[in-house]
Amino acid sequence: MAAKLYCFGESGNAYKAALTMELAGYDWEPVYVDFFNGEARSSDYRALNEMGEAPVFVEGDLTLTQSCVIQLHVAEKTGKFLAEDRNEIMRWLFWDGQKGSGQQGSLRFLMNFLPEEKRPQEAIRWLKGRVLTALATLEGHLQGRDWIVGDAPSLADFACCGYLYYPEPFGFERKEFPNIDRWLDGISALPGWKHPYDLMPGNPSDRA
């Protein structure tokens, strides 16, 4: 029986989990969460995940939340993407949660998914500075490296790329980060890679 991933295409955190499963050849299927119409705040969804967040992974009697927990489960079950230094992989997973996706997702939401008149410009300017500073750290780390940890793709790569393929602007311009640009090309060249809007249901055009 295929695992279910409750997700939506606009979510970079859901993408991290979905991409890991897809590249690992995991048997899974997406279940669309209508996030922008409040489904994640409903009592039914809160019964699934009290945090009211996506993604949620369900496989038989097992329910997991938080994308990195799902990534680790998939990697441990398949034996893939954990072969490099585990401490380093975990270091970058935690970095992504705090400095990477944790900030990029908020900035992208404020800049694109709030009505224009409700976008808090002061907060956006402050958060954009934080995002660009963190991306500069990743850019420097990738100098002379194909992958974030070791000589092969790992969970660290699939976590830290979560929001960086999206077309909506949030201050990140690939041409300004040549090492990140090259690294993203390397990930997208992996067999089975898909863009988030092709991998999961849900697209801003659906609400246009």
C-alpha cells in the first residue's frame, strides 16, 4: 500500500519530503491539502496533525509530521541518501529549518500570497536581509563542492533546496549565486527529479 503525503504544490517543506520519496523510489501518493482555503486549520486536519501544518506522512498505522522527520524515515527505510557523514547531514537539516526553509518560506508567503495591500514591507525588508545572508553561507559552503555533504547527494541537499526552484520572487536570484545555481542544476539532473508544481497538486494558477 502506498504511503500518503498530505501536501500542496506551493509548500517547499512538503516538497522536501516529496522529492526525497520520489528520488528514493518510495511507493507514495500525494493527498492535496487545500491550505489557502483553510483546510489545515480544520478540526479534521488538526486531528491528523495538531500543528496544522503540511506535510503529513501516513503509512499504515504510522503518522509522521515535519519534513525532516519524514525524510529521515524514508532514508532509513530505503538505505538511500544517508551514506555520507550523518552528523554533517543533520547539521544542515537543522540549519535549513532555522536559516533556510524556515525563513525563505515565510518571506515568499509575505511577498506573494498575501493581498498586496496587506504585505508588511518593513518585515519583508528585514526578513529578506536574513534570507540573503543565509544564502550567502550556503553559496560559500558549495564553493568547490557538488553536494552539501561528501561526494554524493544526501538528505541535506533535498532539504536545503526546498524553496529554491519556485518561480515566485522572494529575493533569491539564481544568477547572483553561481555555486547554488550549479548545485540546483545537479539536483535537477538526478533521475526522477520533478519540479514542485509537477510533483504535488496545487499551483498559484489554480487560484488566479
